[in-house]
Amino acid sequence: MRRIDNIYKVLRDLCSKEYNERRCINGFSATEISLIMNIQRTNVSSDLNKLYRDGKIEKILKKPVLYKIKEEDIQIGQGTEKVLKDAFDNIIGTSFSLKNASQQARAAIIYPPNGLHTLLLGETGTGKSMFAEVMYKYAKEIGKIKANAPFISFNCADYANNPQLLVSHIFGVKKGAYTGASRDTIGLVEKANEGILFLDEVHRLPSEGQEMLFSIIDKGIYRRLGDSEEEYKVKLLIICATTENVESALLKTFTRRIPMIIRLPALKDRTIEERYELIKNFLKIEVSCIKQSISITANALKAFLLYNCSNNIGQLKSDIKLSCSKAFLENMMKRDKNICIHSQYLPQYVLSGLFKYKEKRSEIDRFVNQDVIKFCLDENNVREEEDIKIVDFYGALEEKRKLLESNGISEKDIKLIMSLDIDTYFKKYILNIDKDSLEELYKVVDRKIVDLVSEFLNKASEKLLMQFDSKILYGLSMHVASTVERILNGKEIKNHQLEDIKKMHSREYEISYDLKEKVESTFHIRIPEDEVGFITMFLCIDKEDYENESSVGIIVAMHGEYTASSMADVANRLLGEKYAIGYDMPLDQKPETALENLTEIVKEIDKGRGVLLLVDMGSLVLFGDMIYEKTKVPVKTIEMVSTPIVLEATRKATLKASLEEIYDCCINLNPHIVRSYADNFSINSTLKKKVIITACITGQGTAIKLKPIVEKKLEITSNDIDILNIDIVNKKKFNHNIQKIKAEKDILAVVSAVKPDDESLLYISTSDIFDKKKVELLKSRLSLIEEIYDMREVIGENVNIDSYKYIECFRSFYIRLVNNKVELNSSALIGLILHIACVIERMLSGEKIIYRKYSEKMLDENKDKYNFVREILKPMEEAFNIEISVKEYLIILETIYFL
């Protein structure tokens, strides 16, 4: 019988057995069938796809892809002896070193009525987390828990340094339990209700936390942290794991309540055959990732089979990934024609395994009988997961977070940066969605989700009196599908923009709860409030991105006689339209002349949707913001452009794409630009308390270019100051971002083409940074601000008021003065600081103040100045709950204006 016929027979037997036992067929993956038949998965996958194309079997587009026979081919009352019994059969070693552990786990899940709470023991890297997930899958397979039951996984080591936070994270918090607990918060226990809670590194849980688990284990009830009255019922199975000695690391009263203890063996205690299977599996994963075949030499494979892998399976996987990456690099550099793992790519400690070959030769040679072993890529079905093309909005955010963490940014600063970036990631996510027919969408997203979202958008359209672009239906459907999958897998993500969304889009936020409730009732899950914020963003994006049908202007500007015009001409010819405009900047042309010429071109070609400026280098990179200052035309700038980038920008513009969409698309075409622009928050060190913001409407690339210029012009050498680069998506968002940063950092100045609405911030425009006189003035102002800070101790020692609050108020007062072109010298400034402080002290103490007579004429002649100073001193009056008299204001006016 041919292989393909055998595969069909096994699939038919599996489906028949499943139908006879459960009266339904869920389907089976290529991996499951390959394990049963001991055939390479890629071959099984190829044959299954051929059977599907021939119409003999059905294909279910899930993750992973599943296959099943047609209902008319089911053999009622028949099965097969060689079947995949349950989830544990997927584990390498389930018939050998993990046989006892698998049997114990099955017993723990099956035990009536609700299973046995379990403790997993084993060294680091032995697969405890994976084993817990298999127990969860098995519980679903046998119907012990529902198919959509949650699996909540948590590593107690994450909060080991803060026991209170650790306990509150697991059990939830009662409002007012501690400082900062402003609302009731649910914990992981409640999220895991009706499912399984997996607590890794449980020995890090403090004794009071272990004791709080007693009532769940004994009675199925618990209390939130700080709540001594209300009890909550819960039904869940607890699986714990630890690397420590149970006797010394956990309370005896806790371990007595855990009836099932399962020990997972270290890698050194497992068979050579099992290690070989693990190595094969990890190599196949890498083949799937890089989409190329990978070979490994006999000696390299022997070393992996024999070396002392102290951190077990986790380390083995990491070492294989490292060796694959080195082989991949050599292949890229063409030193190796194919991707092949040679001995020299292995760390020394892995190579040392070859010393054991002589004594283990008979065992090893059973598996290594070729000079080179090749793991091939299945061209017909590269990677089953690729059939699901849901855009991972969360993935982009998590990658950003990992990057910041790896560079030593504090948790507080990460939260600030993520809250600023989240809008940018969201727009990239929406604008990169490809639209097709609804039938195509049904292939990758559950029809129930698409229908829910469609109904929701129709109702939202009526309530908000607006129409939603089809991209919103596609994007929100894929987002909800991703959300459901993550929640079912116990994964959540924080929406750091939530509070802003509630304030800015309260109506849309309220409407978004409708979809939250529908999804919850359909899939029997709890949708966190953070997700409601993400849904709201989908309802709001239409307002900015789809209101205008005109086209974005494209200008190519470069140094030299013909470079820019040639690139623009190539793009125009290939697209059959005279659209892109080239501006050649002769090498001897003054930047001022080029700026003036380009400003006129921008004004001429702008149709209301902005202009994309594609440049090569130098001063041209900074022209965009200067043009915006003069014209208020939105401009985005991209440097180091090539002909393909010009072509793509022009193509997108002719298709009526937005300025943001074209900009993001062109940035992504150049890997070098992506790397440099993604690094936009000075992440080589943690952010300092004092910051100067550079913000550009033309893109973060320009803001990054401004950083060294600002440092040089302002002669910033202090280690206490960071330059913080941000992108201006729109003015409203820009001002919100400024306020976010201001809440966390001390903003010394803002360098931008757009003036912030906050008058208490020192501001200089982008073009002014190149004006020597204005730069000197800014340096003088920054120096005076430092003097204001230096006066904090003087005030604290000599005047009986809150010096910190006073200096902050005075600094804001001073900046509002200079932003309105009122300058003070150092002596006048210090005199004013002391004078107003003493006035506040006397007023707070109730001391009677005797004033000299003032002239009514003086007040009349300086009415505008009086009203202005009174307005900008009002925040100080409110801060100290005082009201400064007219006479006192006139004295202050004399000091400021030298009257």
C-alpha cells in the first residue's frame, strides 16, 4: 500500500474512533498523524494536502491546521488500535522517562469530582510549564473542563521582591487595601475560575500567600487582599511548580493539602533516544522559522546528544537556536553554501560532549549513521501556522516592551514610552490590513466573531452618525479573534492609554462595552477593561484617516544636478502618471535658497492631505518641520531614499493612501531606517528626570536628527538631562503626550515646529534652533531656570512656606513670562523669588502688611500688564489658597517691567 493510502487509512480510523466516542469530529493535525505513523511530518503534511486537493478529505483552517474525513466515510462502531490516545502522547518520552509522570497527571485530572491539586517538581528547564499546559489540554479532551476554560499561568518570581504586590496579583485587591489601591481589582484566581491556575516558582509565594490558598483548596472560597468581610466562590484546579526542596521552601501545611506530587526528570536522566527526538523537534522548529532546510554534521549532533546540559531542555533548545543562528549568518555571508551546523559553531561546553562518544558509541551510532543529517522544508505547506494571517497588534507592543527592558529602562519609564507609542502602533496595524472579500475573512476568523463585529459596527454607526470603512471591520474582527485566543491562553496586555481614551472618547468607550458583553457571552470569557480601550480606538480612527479623498503630494529632493529629477522621472514613467516632483539641489546652492524654493513647491502641490518629502541627507532632512512652521501643511520626511522607495511612495499616493500610511510603508522598505527610527527614546540608559523634548511633525527620524544638534547648540553636557524624541501624529495627540511626559518628568524645554498649548513650558521652534541669537537667549533662560531651582534651599531655610511647591509654581510663572517675551536678568529674578515668597509667608501667617501709597494713574497706564501678571500668578494663588492684593501686584509689576 502506498504511503498516501496508509495516511488516509489512519486518518479515517482516527476520525471514526473520535466519532464513535464523542459523536463529533474535531480533526487531526499533520503532527499528530506523523507521531502515530513515525513518518516525517513534512511528508504527512504533503500527502494530506494532496488528499484535500483531490477532494477526499476536509481541511479545517485553525491553528494548527486540522484534517478530517467526510462524514459519509465514517466507519460506525470501528476504530484503530494505533491511535493518539490523548495530549500526553505528544510529549517526547511519555512511554519511557515520563511514563510515570504522565500516568500521575492523568490520574490527577480524572480524579472525582474536580481533580487533584498538583505540585510539579524538577530542575530549571525540565519542562514544568509545558507539562502543566498538557494537563490543561488533557482536561479539555476528556471533558473535565469546558473547551473554552481558562489556563492562567503566572511566575511568582516576577513579583518576589514585593510580597504584597504578588499576593494582590493572585487574589485581587479591595479598594483602599493599601496606598494606590484606588479601585477593586480582580486577581488571577478569579480569572482562572472554571479552569486551571498554574503557579510557577511557587516557593516565592510568601507564607501568608500560601495560607490564602488553603481556603481555595479546602472550601473553594477566597478573599481579596484587604477584604475581611466578603468571600468569593471559585472552582478551579491549582497546579504549582518549584525547583526548590519542598521540605524547606514550602509550608508543611501547604504541601499536605497538595495530594499529587509529580517529579519531572532532569535531561541527564532521560534516554539518548529521547534527547535525539528533542533535538530533531527543535531543529524542525528552526527550519519552520527561517523557512530553509538545515543540516547538521555528525560530530555536531553527537556533541548535542552527549554534552552536560545543566539547565536541561530549556538550555538545549537555546543552544540549538544559537548554533542555527551562527549557521544562518555564515550562509548569508556565503561562507557556507547551505545552512549547516558545523562543530565550530557550537559553544565549547557543548563540544566537550564529544569526549563521551567512545563510551557511548553503541548507543549514539543508532541515531547518527550519516556524515550530515538534513532537515528539510516542506515547500507545499511551509508552516501550518502561516494559514492564519491575523495581524498581531499585541506582538508589536510586546516586542517594543522587550526592547526597552533589554536596554535597562525602568518599569515606570517603559509605561510612559508605551503610552506614547501605542497610538502609532495601532495606526500601523490598521493601515497595513489587506481588504478582500468577506469569504476570505471567514477563512482566518471565526464566522461568529465577524458577524458579532459587523452587527456591532452597524449599531455604532447609527449611534455615532458616521460610516466605518471596511478596513475597520477587517481590523476589528482580526483583533477580537486575537484577543479571544490570548485570553483563553491566559495572556493579557496593558493598555497604557486607557485613561486618556476614557476622557477623550467617552461616547465611543461607552458604546464599545456592547461588543465586550457580546464576546463575553458568546465565548464565556471575561474581557478586561484594557481591551475595551483598544476596541474604542477602532471606532475613533475613522475620524482622522478616512475623511479626505484627495492625494498626498510627493517631492523628491536631493543634492546634485540630476539625482532627484531622475528618480521622480523613473517612478512617473513606470506608473504612467506625472505625479512625483523632483527638486535637484546644486552642491553650491545655499540651504536658505533651497528651503525657500521647496516651501513654494509644497504650497503649490498640497491638496489638503499633506506632502511626503523624500530626501538623501544633510540639511534637507530638517526642512520638513521648517516648511510646516511657515505653511502649516503637514509634511513627513524620509531620508536615505532609493528609487524603489520613491516608486512605492508615488504608487501609494496615486491610490489615495494617507500620509501616515505612505510614510510607514516607505520606512518599512528600508531595514536600516527601521532600526534607527525604532530606537527613538534614547534607550542606552534609563531616562533622566530632566528632559528636553524634540518633536517633529515630519517623523521621528527628523526628531532623532535634531537630538545631536540640540545637544551641541545648547551645550548640554550634564548627565542629568536626556533628549526625548517624539513624533507628532496630530496636535491634540501631541499635547496629550506632552502632559503624559510632564506628569513623570521635568520638561526643561520643547523644541518643535508645533507650539504646545501648555504655556508653562519653555518653547523654541525648530527653525529657531539654527538662529544664533535665539539659541543664546534659550541658553540664558535655561540657566535662569537652574538658578530658580537653586533657590529652593534658600527659601526652605529662610521662609516658612513649602519651598518645593513654591519653586515649581514660580518656575511655571517665569516660563509664561518669557514665552510672552518678558525677560528678566539674574538679580531681578532672585529679588522677585524672595519678594513673592515673603508675601506668601506674611499672608499665610496673617501678618498685617503696610503698603506705600500707589498711583491710580500707574494702574490705569499698565492695565494690560497688570491683567497679564495677575493671570499667570493665579495658579500660585490657588496653590497656597491666598489672594494677592492690587497694591502687591503693582510692586511685582515694578520689579518685572522696571516701572
